Amino acid sequence: MIQLEAKEIIEQEKLKRYNWFNEHPHRENEVGIRVDGVQWAVYVTDERASVVTASITKFNNESDALDNFIIRIRTEKLLF
């Protein structure tokens, strides 16, 4: 998956509760994606907007990270 595809999915499915490459400060109960050096990290935040350390998954390529990011946002949509 590439960024354009991920953005299209987010728009088409009206997905919410996400932080796209640190576009805003952490908010409560959201899924985030960021670049940490040469790795991509996907994570979730808790009810206090803190990153849940155990939720962080790191990837060596953007495509796999974006796939995981979309899966997690879809899960959040079902929960909230």
C-alpha cells in the first residue's frame, strides 16, 4: 500500500481517530503512524492520550506499516 491508497481508504470509509505522521498532538484513543529514523511505527493511544508502549509495532517498509495502520483504524471504528 502507498500513502495515496491509505488516504483514499480513510476518506471512502470515513475512518476517524487517527494521527497521520504526527499531524497533531496525540489525542485519546487513536491510532497513529510515524517514522522513527529508518523504521515506521504504528501505535495506539489510551484514554489519556498516551502511547500504549505494548501497542507499538515497527516496520522496515512503509507499505507494511500502512497496511497495519488501516487495519487498526478499522478496528477502532468498530469499538467507538
